[in-house]
Amino acid sequence: MTFDEMAAQRDPLYAATRSRTPFLQAITADREAVECRQIGGLSGIVTIKERERDAWLFELTIRALRNQGQPYYDAR
């Protein structure tokens, strides 16, 4: 079951209104990194795409922690 299917089951309005941009950007960057790695000789582009993917995933992680009411930093 995909995330979209789970969201649609949980709440159709939530599924219709949620932002998909960061997740899709992360997937796209990851796929592009894999394609560049398969071509070979494009290690600089692979690194850029992996960093781009990680930045989008970091944004999603912070959003998830905030939605759960958790701090995304050490509050000591």
C-alpha cells in the first residue's frame, strides 16, 4: 500500500490537501542520482543530487516531528 492510499483511507480531505512537493522532489532527486551513477563518470552530479534528496528528506523529517509535537533539536 502506498502512502497516498493510506492517506486516502485515513482521511480523504487530508489526502486531497496535503503537500506532495518535498516528497516528490526527494524521490526525483534520488532517481536522478541513481541514473547518473549508472551512466558513470558523473560523480559530481550524483553528490549534488544526493544532497538535494537529503535536504528534502530533512524538511519532511522536521515537518513530521513538528506534527507529532516533538522538538527536532536537543533541548538540553
